Amino acid sequence: MAGPSSVSSPDTVGGSDVSVWLSRLPAQPDLAAMGRCLDAAERTRLQGLAPVRQQEFALSRWLIRQALARASGLEPDLCAPVPGRPVRSARPEGWSLSLSHSHGVAACAISAGTAVGVDLEPLVRRSAWQQVVRRWFTPAEQAWLLADGQHLDFLRVWTLKEAWLKATGRGIAGHLQTLEVGAGGQLHGDDRRYPWRGGTGTVADMMLAVVYSDERQSRGAPAVHWLTAPTRATTGPAPEPPPEPAAMAWWTHTHIDTEAHHDRP
């Protein structure tokens, strides 16, 4: 890891301004190793959680530090999110963050821009998705999903909507129709504060979506990497995990059109 002399800020990064970092909870996670970088408030919260939630929390906070370290050049122990919901970095300042975790996998999206959202869902997730589409999706989405769509098509749309709501700072209630997804991957949204881009696709056994403000008008899809979390089987100090490029199969990655979107009730 580069030292403080080569620390980068969001204003000096080159190449892709957005990256996504994934980690799968190991069979024997080393909570002590993952928890060493937590601050006092995070440690207090960790102790108050049930065992399964402790593992998820420790993994996600460890992953945030790893992502910030790789973006900024700081050591992971010197990196931290803002208190509470980790939507921005506290050390170093200026990075936008988003978290998602599902079925033992955590995702952290980091952006040099002003907003980012990430969502993660298992491909094996089964639900009465047609009912969700009829109740909450736009008429245009209902038309193509209920006529020709499959379970994976629903997951594509759902993860994009979740990532969009995180990026725009809104909850699900009353806002699922503020992003419309076309059958060919076209995206239409209602938030005109920034240029936006969004994408979704499969990685391993998960559906992953990311939405971000794109003031720099980037064109390349975000880099996606796996990191190996510390395990109790490791002897001695846990080595710094090398990033491994993820085999991300994008279904769509495109500009979000906010000019043609019509607000829906």
C-alpha cells in the first residue's frame, strides 16, 4: 500500500472515478482482525449485535477501509467513513460511499463524484416478483416484464432501482417509479441534479448494480474487484489482501436520461 506521501483525493484521481469492492464472508471469519480498524462507536455497535449481524457489520466496515485505502493511498487503519450511515468518507475526506450486503457477500462502491449507490442480490433469490412488478413498477416496465420477463430480468430492474434510490438519497416508499428500466437496458430517471450513469450485471452468484453521479462524463464501466476477508485459520498478522478482478458480466451500463422522464404518482 502506498504511504501518505502518495495520498490521492477525489480531485486528483485518474482513470475510472468509480470502483466496486466485493468480499465474501469466510466460513471462519476473524472478527478481531476485521474489527481492529473500527472506531469506538462502531465497536460499541458491534458488541450489541447478534452473532450473524456482527459478522456482516464487521465485514462491511472492514471492506469500507480497504476500498478507501486503495482509492486514496492511505493505510486501511487511517481510513474511516462518517459516523452513522456510511455514505461519505471521514478520513480521507471527499469520497462518496455506498454499501450493500446479501447472503454473506458485501459490496462497497466508492466514487470520486458526489453520489453513488450499490445493490447486491443473490441470483437464487425466489419471490413472487410478478406481484411486486404489478404493484410498484411503472406501466412500461410492467408491459415488458410481465409479457416476456424472467426472474433474472426482475433482479436487473430491482437492483438498479435500489442503487438509484441509494444514490439519490431516498427510501423505497413512493420512489420505486422514479427510475424506469427499459427492456433493452435504457434508463430514465427523475433527478436532474447531475449527469447520472448506471449499470447492472452478474458477478459470481450475485446480481450487482451501481448508480453514480457522472460529472466527469466517464464512459468506462466501474472496476469491480474481490477482496479476501481475514479468517481465523490465518496465523500471525493477517496479510493485506491483494485485489482480484471480478468477472463482471454487464447487462447494461449507460447514461440515465433525466430529460424524458415523466414523474409518476
